[in-house]
Amino acid sequence: MLKILSWNVNGFRAVVKKGFFEFLKKEKPDILGLQEIKQSEKPMIEDYLVIWNPAKRKGYAGTAVFTRPKPLNVRKGMGIKKFDDEGRLITLEFEKFFLINAYFPNAQRGLKRLDFKLEFDDALLNYIERLRKEKPIVLIGDFNVAHKEIDIARPKDNIHNAGFTIEERQWMDKLLSKGYIDTFRMFHPDKRGAYSWWTYRFNARARNIGWRVDYVIVSNELKDRVKDAFILKDVYGSDHAPVGIVLDV
């Protein structure tokens, strides 16, 4: 069994000061994908191989993976410079699947980066579809979109806002229609109030006014091997909560 977690840490230095190593010791993930690391210096962590993919711009974006099982191959980016310069993707090839850790762009206030995000979305889908011809897919990360109204506390207030636009949600529809599974909804199809991100403002986390924007997606071939899917809503240290699955491989 593999315990696979994904967490947008909103700055690795910041989360280290807020109990990251205690979290790692307690949860003992086999694979942990991080998004928004915001630093170029790679830490050394006992018992894990650390893959670090920072953005070229200092203090911005970036991804990392900590893994106990040794991957056969590692790839940073997907060969498209404007996305790869922001450190948005790491791919690990294992014997029985590919794991892709992704930090999707935020469409931003005024939707000024919506086109950039939608272009990333489509490029990523093409990328994982090519990989899937070889092995099944596990796609983890901060997708920066709440897929359905059930995934956001106040859908009507956010219909035209970044992360809940029709275009972003339609891309999620397209992804799942290609034979990919939202693992959390597989186990909790009707669960409301299950969120993974809360603004720091308005006491939102205490009031659970949140969004579910962090996902573990698997291709259909792995569906029966996913034994659990969850949100670690009581883990603090970031404005996001970790999400994860238990995979029998």
C-alpha cells in the first residue's frame, strides 16, 4: 500500500516554521507532492528522495516531491517553456504508474490569467494522455478550480471569479470524461463542506467557508486499486489542507 499526499504549502520556509516536519513524522506518506514551494534551495530529508522544481522567478510557485519508493525516471516540466519556467510540474515514473505533481496556474483577480491557465490545462491533459499510453496515471496537486457547486461554500457569489469560472469547470468535466477519476468524490460523492482551501481573511477556515481545489486524480485503470481518499482538514500550516489517497499497487 502506498500513502500518497498532496499539499499546497504556500511557501516551504513558512510551513517548516509551522510544523511541517512534525506533520511528515506523523503522517508518514510514501509519496508527498508539494505545490507553491516558493524557494530554490532544496532541503535534505532523511528517508526521502527529494525532487525540487522551483520557478525561475524567486519566491514564486514551484513544486516538489518527497518519495520513499525510488522512481525509475524523473522529469521536470512538460517541455513548454512558459509553464516550465514557473516550476509547475514534476513527473515520476514508477514500475506500475506515472505520478504527476502539478501546480495549476491561478486565473487571478479580473481573470487576467484565465487564458494562460486554460492553455496550461489543455497542455497538461495532452501530456498525461501521452504518458497513459505507457502506464496508468496518478495526477495530484492544486488545480485552482472548484469543480462543482458542492465543492465551494458560496457558489453563487463566485460564478465569475477565478477558480469557479465556467471555462475552468468545463475543463474538469473534460478531464474526467477522458477516463479519469476524482478519488475524493469516488468515496464521498455527496459530502458537503469538504474543502481544501480557505482564504486567510474573514476567519474563513474556522467558519469553513472554503473551496475544494486540491485533488488526487487517477486514470480508470487504477480505480479499483484506490482504497481510500481523504482531506486532512485538521492539518494547519498553510491556507490549504493536504489531500491524499491510499493506493494498492
